[in-house]
Amino acid sequence: MTSLSVETLAADAVEPITSAGHAQLGIAVLAGIAVIVLLITKFRVHAFLALTIGSLALGAFAGAPLDKTIVSFTAGLGSTVAGVGVLIALGAILGRLLADSGGADQIVDTILAKAGGRAMPWAMVLIASVIGLPLFFEVGIVLLIPVVLMVAKRGNYSLMRIGIPALAGLSVMHGLIPPHPGPLVAIDAVGANLGVTLALGVLVAIPTVIIAGPLFSKVAARWVDVQAPDKMVPGRASDDLEKRPSFRAAVATILLPVVLMLAKALVDIVVDKPEHTVQRVFDVIGSPLIALLAAVIVAMFTMGRAAGFTKNQLSTTVEKSLAPIAGVLLIVGAGGGFKQTLVDSGVGQMILDISKNWSIPALLLAWLIAVVIRLATGSATVATISAAGLVAPLAADMSTAHTALLVLAIGAGSLFFSHVNDAGFWLVKEYFGLNVGQTIKTWSVMETIISVVAGGLVLLLSLVI
């Protein structure tokens, strides 16, 4: 019995797996997404299994042979994990080193020591945005909750005045800025340039987080005037450490991969000669893999050793960082399989054909598709992956900048109106001691503001670049 290589699978997957018409393909897409939504929301099936079953259902409804559907799914899963799996793992290691070494606490304490009064909500945005770069959203929340509650209690602030800016900073990073899983997968799916996407993402993120954070927090505090709840909160990592990294070292380490990737994008634009030595050097050091790997290695010294970690402690920290991302990697991989099944069944081409007769801009279409899937599944990552697979063919004739904006439009749509089918909704509700109505008035509205503002800025940028 012969075995199939990943390359063989990928080559086979390029061939169309069905010759169904547009009507049948449209029904197949709706049926496949409906299966995923029902499994996740009604039957509480893990997103990995839901995406796998949904991919098979899509192929079946499209009239594709089961063996070809399986080939498409496995090829998509393999290529997605190969493309972004290592980056997610490196990001997780960097985030864990930041948290366990007390580096995150050092950043928080330094910024808070210099802020006070009206500047405090802005300080919380800065803290959340910096810490949120290498951390997954859920980890960031757990890390910042003690700080939010402490600041709210000591300063006698409304919890919303302090909490909303912190949540906005984390959420914007999660939806728009690589190396978070959603943006990375979308970049891989549509073939966008990571450095350009990162640069434009930062450009969109700054005004978005200001509007959804400090500015909206004034309104949220009037709508829901609550104080920090009197309950136990997670202890801070640095409470058990004799020393911790310096503020400058922690910030420099976090920003290192961002600087390297942005430098590569800048050199690509200025030099624009692929064979030039300078460009080749920056193509290497600014690649996501090398940039994140360099940050992890530097972090072992600037954060791990600075906190007094032994070699065994460093090894343990790295090991602990990888276990929690197994689920994320499986979801991302299955999402890639679903995306490839969509593409190979001809759905992407169908959308391309239909959209030619529409007056709706491609970026707005991408945003709307992500919004619908986000509302249905509750998962920003699932919404990003699925939407990227559907609109990927639209990027074929786009410029580098507009392809990056397509990624950002998808990311913005994936954050729209978090409600009861989103794990983040319940995380915020429980930590802040809110009821469902209060959580909708604050967290859900904030997410919607982020989505609409970021989407609007993306459309505006598309008119000028």
C-alpha cells in the first residue's frame, strides 16, 4: 500500500472536486455552515470536530466524491498547520515567558506608576495593547483582571471606566494584529504580505482602540455603573519571584518581532530588488518564523534569566506554554481544511463570478461574511478562517496593500457583537461580576464598535492607497 505525501495531496486538491452549478454550491455552503453552527451552538461539539464534519457535509451536499473531499480537507489542514502552526507555538512561548517571568507585571506597574486620574483609562489601553501583542485573548484577560480590579478599587473608578479600555486593547490585537491565529490564517489563505498587513493593521488599530476603549468607556460607565467585585482574583506571577525583568527589556523583547517584520516590509518597498543583498538579508530576519524565534531566544535571557530562572525552569515554562495551544492548532488546522474544501468545490470561484455583477466592494463583502459567521458560531477564529476561504479568490487581482486590507476587513468582521455563544462573553461576565444584560451593554457593544470602526477605516484606506 502506497502512502500519499503532503505535496501529492496538495496537488490533487487543486483539481475541482465537483462540477455542481452555482445553485447547488450555494446550498452546499449554507448546509455546511449550518452543520458547523448547529454542532457548536446546540450540541456543544468542539470546533475542531464541527469544522471537520462540516467540511465533509459541504462536499456531500456539493455532490463531490467522499474520497476527494477527504483529500481536499487533509491537504488544507496540513498546509495551514505548516504555514501558521509554528508561529502560533512561538507566540505562545513568548507570551508565557512574558507572564511567568513577571515581565508583564513590570510593564503594568511601570505604566501605572506614571499615570493617574484622567490618564488611567489611556494607560490601561497602552498596557493591554503592549501585553496583548504576544498573548492569546483569554490569557491576556486572566493576566489583566487583577490589575483592572486593583486599579478600579484603589482609585475608586467605575469598573467599566478601567475595564473597557483594557478589553478593547486585547480584542483589537486579537482580531487585527499578527501573530494572533486569526490574522495569521487569513494572511496565509489570501496570500497577503505579513509585514504590510502588520503595518496597516497597526494604522487601523490605533484609532479603533481609542474610540472603543477610553472614549466608549465613558458611555459604558454611565450605562453600567458598577464597582470592582469583592472576590478572589488570580495572583500575579511576580509575587513569588525575588526579581523580575526591567521595563525596557520586557517592552523591547515584545516589540522585537514587530520591528523585524515591519523593517522587512519597509525594505521591500524602498529597495524593491529581490536579488539585492540588503533585501535578501531582511527577507530572512524579517520572516515571521525568524522574527518570532529570535524574540523567543532573546526572551529566555531578557526575561527568563533576568527573573532568575534556571535551565530547568525555562524548559518547564516552554513546555507549559505549548499544552494549552493544542486545541487552537487543531481548530486552525480544521478551519484550513474547511477553507480548502470550499475552494476545491468551486465555492470561491462561484462567489467571484456572482460578485462581478454586484456593486458591493470586495472588502465590504469580506466584512459582511465574517460578521454573519461570527454571529452564528460565536468564534472570531472560526469566522476569520471560514470567511478567508470564501473570499480568497477575490484577492487574485488585488494589489499588495489591498490584499492586506482584505485580511483586516475579515478580522474586523470577526469581532462583531459577541453574545451568548461566545466564550469571551462569559469570561468577561464572570470576571467582572456582571449580569447578561450588563455584559451586552458593555462588552458586546464594545466589540461591535471595534468591528464597525475598523471596517470603516479599512474601506477608507482602500480609497487612498
